[in-house]
Amino acid sequence: MAVKIRLTRKGDKKSPFYRVVVADSASPRDGKFIELLGTYDPLKNPAEIKLDADKVKKWIRNGATPTDTARDLLAQAGLITKTTGKKFKIEE
């Protein structure tokens, strides 16, 4: 079972709101997930990112790989440092 850290969309039409979740890579975008890690609200100025740092670090250490968008959000929140390509390292 490949586990990913990714976004699920919530909110109304033209009012997106996202949850950052840990989910099996085979499950649908807005389907079943394992654990909720936080939220992302792109409509606020600046965009609001709320994440549980301990949970994120635990899942990354256990082998969960973030999607490109989730990796960018984790980097903006200061939880990881992006390096070349799709690589990253956890901030302590």
C-alpha cells in the first residue's frame, strides 16, 4: 500500500477549501483517507495553511510521500526543505 500526503477538495463551487490528508494512493481524491493533517484555504489573503507538524513529520518518517502540491504547501509552512527535483528533507 503506497501512502501519499495530498489534498482533498471541500467547499462550494468557486470557493475551494482543502484538507491535507494521508491517503492510500489508490483511493479517489475526495474519498477515504487515513488521517487528517491540516487545512489549506487559498481564498484568504495571504493563503492560510494550518498543519499539525508532529503528524506530518511522523507520516513522512513512516514513508508517506507528498504530492507536488502538498510538498509545496509543506515547504511554505516550513516543515520541509525542497531540494532538486522531487526530493526534500524534513526540518527539525
